[in-house]
Amino acid sequence: MAAVDDVDKLIEQFNLAQGEVVKGNPEPALRLFSHREDVTLANPLSPPVREWEQVAEVAERAASQFRDGEMVAFENLAKHVTPEFAYVVRVERARAKVGGSEDVVPIALRVTMIFRPEEDGEWKVVHRHADPITSAQPAESVIQS
């Protein structure tokens, strides 16, 4: 049961950290990521990256695109926890100013995160993928032009 409690605590911390990301501050979220070379990040504003330095750089650049935001909801679709590995699939909803806009707009992201305990037993985010697809898309949406 300890693994479930530890993962739930990490997810709760990450939820709070996402509230900072939509205000332009990536630091609380970055503290929750693994610093190992196999850490990965795939967000909607850049190609997927691997290794801590690239993950930190991409996360900082992405957060710089948001201002005056707040998280609205986290809709968990699936979660699985073992002593060695855990994941969550969810939709994250927020409101923020995006890019150069002065309008606060709704944001919705489909997110998958993978977690693992590291040497000290502390659980960390080892992978995060987020994209804006939160509803069914036509097959043609995958065609590259």
C-alpha cells in the first residue's frame, strides 16, 4: 500500500506544480522529474526530448508561453501502481494567457505520466506526454501535409 500512497502524494504535488506552470514557473514541476538519462518529455510545444538537460530546457521554454493561469480540473482516466512502476492517464484542464495573447483561454491536455521510485525510494516522473487531443479525431487528422 505504501507505493500507492507515495504515487498519490507525487500526483498531488504534480497537480500543485502544474498550477505554477500555467503561471510561467516550471521549477516546482521540474523538481518532481527524474534526473536520469532515460527521462523523457513530449509536450505539445516541442518534439519529444530525452535526458534531464533537454527535459528541463523544453519545460522552461513551454512554461514561458503561459501567464496568469490556474488549473481547473484533473480528470483521471486510468491509474496503475506496482512497487516498481506506476502510470496515470488523464485530462488536465486549465485557464491561462497563452503566447502573446492577453486573453485568458481554456486549455485541455490529454496526459500520460509514468513514475518510478529512485535510489532513495522517492517516486519521480520518468515520462510525461501531453497533447491537445481530448476528443475523437477523424482518421485524416494523422496525415502530414
